[in-house]
Amino acid sequence: MCQKPLVVIVGPTAVGKTGLSVELASRINGEIISADSMQIYRYMDIGTAKVTLEEQNGIRHYLIDEIMPDEEFSVAQYKELADRYIDKILEKEKLPVMVGGTGLYVNSVVNNVKFSETVTDWEYRNKLNALAETEGNEYVHKMLEEVDPITAHRLHVNDIRRVIRALEVHHFTGIPISKHQQESLKEPSPYRLAFIGLTMEREWLYERINERVDLMLEQGLIDEVKKLMDMGYHRDLTSMKGLGYKEMIDYLEGLSSYEEAVEILKRDTRRYAKRQLTWFRRDNRIHWIHIEKSDHKKELIEKCLKHIAEIGII
């Protein structure tokens, strides 16, 4: 099988993926595919640290502003679109560069996870949603633990949408979703990967996260959340449960003070970054680049180019 070239850049939030990827794409005649589960939503710009038109610097970006905040979007849909856009970029004789921190999205593409054998069972899904409402997320998570402990261990108890999806797959196929994923790993990836991970000292990363939250607030995060609520988007939507949105909704609805909301957002973003690093460090294909405070972007780009050249993509 002839593998298609694909550059992938991952890492925790606030590590600097966006700026580096745009510069890198300009050096290798690339176009960028976002692997961020929040940047797919329209009107959600500040809280998702979405790349602006100015920051894109003329580089075409895909899977940003793809859907409305009240639309459902699955990992299977992401893989289908990402694969399609990769082919589109290659047809233009450019290099696809996938960039983001949503591990499930990245894995669905680079590991060739197959979703076609599973279908949606709305009746069963609605039953599980009702159970979560009446009995709590822990009850439904416990159900998953009984049939698929591997996936249950991986998914947070409050990630109810994915917990329910995993139960749905088991209910319909009789096979745990973790087994489906393990089987997919036995097949070779359709891509020749230059898989790059960005990391830095945790103390500095947390400092950058705190500064990013402060910047979001200065840029008008609260007004963005107010506007979304005025448009009819409410806290129960998957999009509005994202970092930055649920905390500001609590503040706007009087469930927390401004100071509490900001501190919770910073804390939960730091925790999210830690989970991202844990996820990606399990993949031994990733070539890690440790960023120091003294590093210049040019040096980091050269390190990325060196690895891509070693893989034989450029």
C-alpha cells in the first residue's frame, strides 16, 4: 500500500501549536487541518483560542467553523471529513498538516480507526441519556465499566457523550469499542507520518495557560458567552460545556463569583493540559520537541523540518 504523507503536530493547550504550525506549513507548502474538538463550532472564537484570519497568514485551514454550536459532531464524522480534506490537499500537490490537542480526533485518523461497522441506535442512546439524568453520570459510567473496563478507565465520568457512545457500540455489536480500536491498530496506517509532539516544563506551561485565560477575558470572553446565550445556545449543549464556556455561564447565571469562575477555568485548563500530555505520551511514534524559554521559533521550525525530512516526506 502506498502511504500518503501526513504531518501531525500535537501537544497540550497553550504550548504554541498554532503559531508554529502556520510557519511550518508556509515552509513546506502545506495546508492545515484542525484537530480541535471546540474549534469546529462557529461563533466560539475567543474561548477556543481559534486561529484568526490574520494568524492564518494566508494558509488554508480546514475543520474550523464547520458546524453550529447546537449540532452533534462525532469522532466518526471528524475522521470522514479529515480523510477527505487530506486527499483534497494532496490533490493540490500540497502537504496536509494536522494540528491540535484532541487525542481522539488525531487517533481516529492516524490509527485508521474504522467506524463503519457501528450504527446509531437512537432508542438506546435516549434511554442512557435519561438514566444519566435520573441516576447520575456515575451510574452510566459504572455500566460501561462492567462491559468495557478499558474504555471506562480512559473516559472521565462526566464525558457522558462518549461514555454513552461506547455503551451504544457494545450494545449494537456485542463487542467493546476498545476491541474495535485494537483491531483497527492491526492494519497499517494509510499515512506516512511525521508525528511531532510539542512540550515544555510544566511550570512554564501552567504560567502560559493562566496568561491565556487572562487574555481571553481581556478580548471579551464574557461578551462572547453572553452573545451565544442570547442566540439560544444553552449550558446543556456539548459545545457550551467546553472550557471557558461552562465557567462563564456559571458566573453569568449567578452560580459563582467572577473570581471563582476565573480560578476554576485556569485550574481546569491546567488539568486538561495534564490529561493531554498523558494521552499523547502513550504513543511511541511521536517525536517530542521540548521547548525552552530561550528557544526561537526559527530553531523550533528547523527541528520540525529535520524530523519531517528524516521521515522522507520532504
